[in-house]
Amino acid sequence: EADIYQTPRYLVIGTGKKITLECSQTMGHDKMYWYQQDPGMELHLIHYSYGVNSTEKGDLSSESTVSRIRTEHFPLTLESARPSHTSQYLCASRGSMSTDTQYFGPGTRLTVL
Amino acid sequence: ELKVEQNPLFLSMQEGKNYTIYCNYSTTSDRLYWYRQDPGKSLESLFVLLSNGAVKQEGRLMASLDTKARLSTLHITAAVHDLSATYFCAVDSGTYKYIFGTGTRLKVLA
């Protein structure tokens, strides 16, 4: 059973606010990911990490930042939220075995007014 | 740049029928994953395919991988309403970075 948590689950904020979406996993996985997904559409990779102090940019990274100070924690920060950021944000983690898959958190549904 | 395409994008089928969803990708990879997503929910892992010719089955779903053709299939046998969901394939680009397909929205009609 995968244990990966995201908070908040729902967030409504105004334009220009700085927000941090939290993601934590208790499986000791070294690889973690952030995706953005509009309802029913494909997933777009925002950032990923191969381990502590390792972060890489995905396709949609220009307006957000991440940090990986602890193995279990991978927060995503939007410095200045815009209506175009309205979407669902999914966090995932993966172990090191070749047979491993990604385990996804429940998601954060963000609305920027 | 790795691109992943799924077809069809939408699939409406009668209960009891069989159908196949296709996942094509543009560059070499030998790791492919299938996920299921229910409306308003997150993704759930279905299959991990790690080599050419790999075949996995779970209930009414069977997935296969042909790395030479850069093609994976998800076959549905005798569909039931509970299989209604969106199905995604994802391909490992080679560095544990995953590229997802566009998704196939499946609706099984009673």
C-alpha cells in the first residue's frame, strides 16, 4: 500500500498570492515528481527529484520552484499565482527497483481567481 | 524528444464487448506503464511492462509491449461498467522521467 499525502486537497486563492503545495511520502522513495493535470487531460511534468538536494525541471517548470531537503518531503511553490495555474496538481513517488511504478497522491485542486 | 500517443481518445462500448487501446511512442524505451484514473481521482497503477514481449493480465485487462514496434496495447475483454475510467500509458524516457499519453476515456454502456 502506497502512502503519499498531499495538502491542501482544495485551495482557492487570489491572483498574485504565493502558495506552497505540500507532498510527503513514507515509503522512503528516492524519486519524486510533480505533475499538472487539467480535468481528464494528459499529465504534464513540472519538476522531479532523484533524491535529497536533487531537483530537475520538467516541461512546465518556469513559474514554480521545488526543494528536496528531506527524502520524504517535496513541496512545490508558486511564487505568484495566476488564473492560468488553475488545475489539479499531482505528486508521485517511485522506489529504486526496476519493477517499481509511480505511486500518486490524491492531488491538490487549485483555483486562482 | 519522446512523444507518446494513445488512441482512441474516447471509447464508448457495450458491456460484454472486447476492445483494444493503443499506445505508440516515438523513441526507444523498454519501460512502459499503464494507469487508471476515475473522475476526480488520482492515478492508480495497473501494469508495469519492462521488456519486449512482456504481457501482464489482471481480470478483464491485459497489457502487452512490443519495443521494436514502440507499441503497447491494453486489451479489454468482456467489458463491464466498472471499467469506465480514463486509461493512461506512460513511457520512461530512460532517466526515470515519464512521458504520459493523452489518455483514453472509456465509457462502458449497460
